[in-house]
Amino acid sequence: MNSLPTTIRTRLFAAPVPLRAALGLLVIQSIGFIAFGAYEFTQVQPGRVMTGVITGVLLILWGLGLAAGGYAMLAGRMAARGPVAAAEIIQVPTAWSFLGGQTTWVAILMGITSLAILVLVVLPQSTRHFTGSREQRG
């Protein structure tokens, strides 16, 4: 039994390997942000309810945004690459802020995946995935 819908599976196998790798990392990041946002809801303190709730909501929205950007890139939408790259650029200094102590693993994981996604989405093979249909028409 295939777990992915046919359309997604077809698009995934049509995408070049670097873009597939970037999409896999985006899925991991999305799950991580959504899970951390849900975890934040369990850590809300009585004196800081709004801060805790807003932080949880923003983390979940960030994760959903990454997932939506990945899905749009899978569909070959060039406009999705910019917002995904911008999000990854924002995440690199954010990862740096986690260095030291018990959160070093977060810094390493976030930093490596963000840099890898940035590189993978700008490789020529990935770019051809976005511009290939236009080149074939012209």
C-alpha cells in the first residue's frame, strides 16, 4: 500500500535528487517546529499566558509555512523558493543563538539543516526543476 497520494508521488520522483533531499529536510524541520510549538503550550506559566500561547502559535505557523513552501517547490513553483530560502537564512543566526549548554544539539541540527536546504535549493538541478517548463516552451 502506498502512503503518498499519486500526485505527490509523481511530483516527488520527477524532482531532482538535491531538491528531494531539501524537501526531506524541510519535512523534518516542519515537524520539529510544529512539535516544539505544541510543547510550548504545555509550558505556559500563569503569569505569562499570552507570551506562551503566542510563542506556541508562531512556532506552529512557522512549521506549517515551511511545509507549505516545500509542497509548492515540489510542484515546481519558483515563487516558493524565495520564501523558503529566506526562512532558512533567518534560521541560521537563530541556530547560532542556541549554542552552548543543553541546547547545543538544537543549534547543530537547525544550523546544518538550514544551510543544507539553502545549498540544495539553489543548485543548478533544482533551478532547472523550476525553470524547465519555461525553457521547453521557448
